[in-house]
Amino acid sequence: MVLTGDHECNFIDKTLCSEFETDDIELDLRDGRKQINAYSVDNNSDRVSGQEDVEQQSGDDILPRKRGSSVYRWLRFTALSYYRKLFTLVFSANLIAAVIFLVRYSQTDFDDHIALAQNICAANIFAAALVRNEHVVNLLFLSCAWVPRSAPLWLRDHFARVFHYGGLHSGAGVSGVVWFAIYWALAVKDAALHSRTNTPRLIAILVINSICLVVFIIIPVVAYPRFRVRHHNYFECFHRFLGWTAIVLFWVLLFVSTGSTAQAQGRPYAVCLYKSAVFWLLLLITLLIVYPWTRLRKRHVRPEVLSSHAIRLHFDYAAVALCQGIRISTRPLLEWHSFATISESSADKGFSLIVSKAGDWTSRQIEQKPVRIWVRGAPIYGILRIATIFNRIVVVATGSGIGPCLSLLSPYEIPCRILWSTRDPITTYGQAIVDEVYRVDPDAVVIDARRGVRPDMVLETYKLVKQSNAEAVFVIANPSATREVVYGMRSRGICGYGPIWDS
């Protein structure tokens, strides 16, 4: 949730996962199913397993039992996810502060209680905006990536979950709404106590307060996960435009209320404004909102059609760091889509990204083959950046998720096994991509998921973990496959990570 209205979903969580097709693969969790490369010949095109080549195998390939009871697993891996822990930490701290604030107010009626509630509200909104800033996110990832590979695995596991930073954002955002509600209630009570001296200015303050409160409440409501997933385009517009509206109303409220303060205290208006903490916090919030838009550019792009299902877009205006992604759009005010980038090894500047068919917008890009497209903000690190703190990993990808995986693995030379499932990989993504997969991992498991029985991704991933003695599994796939594989690994004591689509 972004109270500033600067919609960032488009990464994060979802960031750097590309726009993966959502129907690439359906998980079959029946134990004992084996679907792997059926051939081992020199031509990589012959090494891709078709579903018709997959054989049943039992005995040695049965998954171990999940650890703990179902209730324990639900609490640990779902109810108490890192994202929710961070949200709870921030929200609980604010809740405790709010209780202390209200108790103190009821007992002493201390001076400037209304201003204090307003200040804390603005501070929370500032924190929510700050944690979504591209440079702050990049700093978080780089800081965690400095953890040495010699550190204990449990410690690296904690740092590797830095991509759950969205919990800080939503926790601060919801807390900001709560504090604004407290501020509104105190302002209404204060106006009622001084009803005989109410002026048009005080009435205006109450009206603006009420409108602003309604806007603030709507923002987290439309950010509720179920609504966000089912009506994502509406969520994005609501989030952005209502966020901007709330900040504008907050500015108006500050200017009007400062006039009342200056009149009551007999001080110059400018002095009261200058000494207001809300003024400086709102200024910083506004700068955080505006900053990405100052980097809005319509960039030239060279389209490379891979198939009727995928297109590769090449950019040459800048170089990007490994494991970074960018946001692109054809309608800058309405929708943005985040994609992982693939560095161009043969050029000082330039990178590419793969767009695969996953909806109306991606389908249009494949059909129209754009030569110019909007790009906003700075490139931002995604989940794969943290993979460098592990000694050996397994990468699981579906569809175009293989792109960012190759971007990571090629330069870092991390011992890695690859499991890639997609429809007709050679026809869809080209021989060059398939060859690169086998260059990184000569024994890569590449599954053509066009027809037949769907692979048991959890089982296949587990086998690769055991074969390679991997420390962690990174999943860059569609939401359902990501959740299944990450849960399947963690419930068996293996470190698993995947995008969480938190915004």
C-alpha cells in the first residue's frame, strides 16, 4: 500500500519477476512423479523434455514429510510471514504509542495534542513513502548482499528476506491512517468545545479534515490483497490518484490550520509555518512522490520478436546493474509494469527485457512491436540480488522468469542448478536463450509444459537441492507456482524465496 499515491507494485514484490504468464504450469503434488530431461545429446534443442517423454518413477523420488503440524506450518509460513511480522512490528509500535497518547491526553489535556497527532501521522506517511523510494530499496538490498557466504545459514536466511520490506511500507501507511483518525477526532472535539467561537476558518478545517480522512481510509481498503489481485488496474489508479489527492488536501489543511495558529498565538504566519514539523514532513513526502516522475522519459526501444508468445525489447540509453528492473508503460498516468532486465554483455550501455503474453497489455506489446516506450524512475534491485550470499542455489523459473535468472548467474558464476518449465521453450524464447540456460547449467532441467501431465515442481526442485547440496532455492515464476514451491521447500527445512506480490 502506498499512501503517497506513487504506485510501486509494479515491483516488488512483483519486482524483477517480469510479467510472467499465469498459465504456464499447474502444480501436481502427487508424490513420486518425475519429469525431467529425457534426452542427453549435443543439440540443446533435443535436450528439452516434452511431456510425452516423461516417465513415472517411484521409490527414491518421494518427497520427505513436511515438518510440524498443519497449524504450525500455517502459523509459521503464512500467518507469520516476514512481511506480516514487519507490518505487525510497525503497527504495534504505533498502537502502543497511540494508547499512551490517548491516556495522557485524557488525564492532562496537554498542550498541542492535536498538533502532535498530526505530526505523528505525517511521520508515518513519510516513512511509508521513503521505504518505497528506489534508492532506499537499492541500499537495503546492497547492504544485505554484503553478508559473507561464510556466515551461518540461519543468519543469511534472515538477511535474504529483505524483499519483504513492503511490510514496513504498509505498516507505516496504515498507522498513518490511524493517527489521522485520532487527529480528526481531537479536532472535532476541540471544535465542539469551542462551538461559540467557531469561525468559517475552523469550519473549513473540519470539512477538509473529514474529506481527507475518507480519502485516507479508501486507500488501504482498495489495497486489500483480494481486491488488488482481482481488480489490479482499478487498484493502481485508486492508489495513485487518491494518494495524490490526500497529500494535496493535507497541504491545504496545513495552510489553513497554520492561519488559525498564527492568529491565536499572535505570531507571523511564515514563522508558524516554518516551525511546523508537518510542513517539513509534507515537503519531503512531496519530493519523494515527484522524484520518480522527474525521470520520466520516452525511450527508444528495438523490438526482437521471439514468437507469437514473447518479445524481447532492447534498450541502449543506459547500463543497468545486475538483477535490476525497470518500470515501463504506454499510458504513464494509468498503469505501469515492472520487468527484470538482462544486461547486454557485448555493449557498454544497453539492456533488454522479455515480455511474454500474460494479459491484454503484454499481448498488445507483442502485437504492436513498440519502438518507443515510457520509462520512469531509477532501476531497482529485485529478489535475485540477494542470491549472491549463498554458496550453492537452485533457480526455478516458469516462462520469461528465466531471463532475470540468467542475468544473475552468468557473471557471478554461483554454483547453480536450473529448473525451467515453459510452453515450447525453443519456439517461444529462441535457441539462444535455451543455449544460455545449458551454458549456465549443463544439466539444467528444461520442461516443455505444452501438453500432457504437469510436472511436480516441488518434487523436481527438491531433487535438485539434494543433488547439488544447495543452500537455497529462488523461484521466479507465476504466483501459484511461486507459492507452492517456496512453501514446499520451507516446510521441509530448505531456504526458499520468491516474489510476494505485496503491492
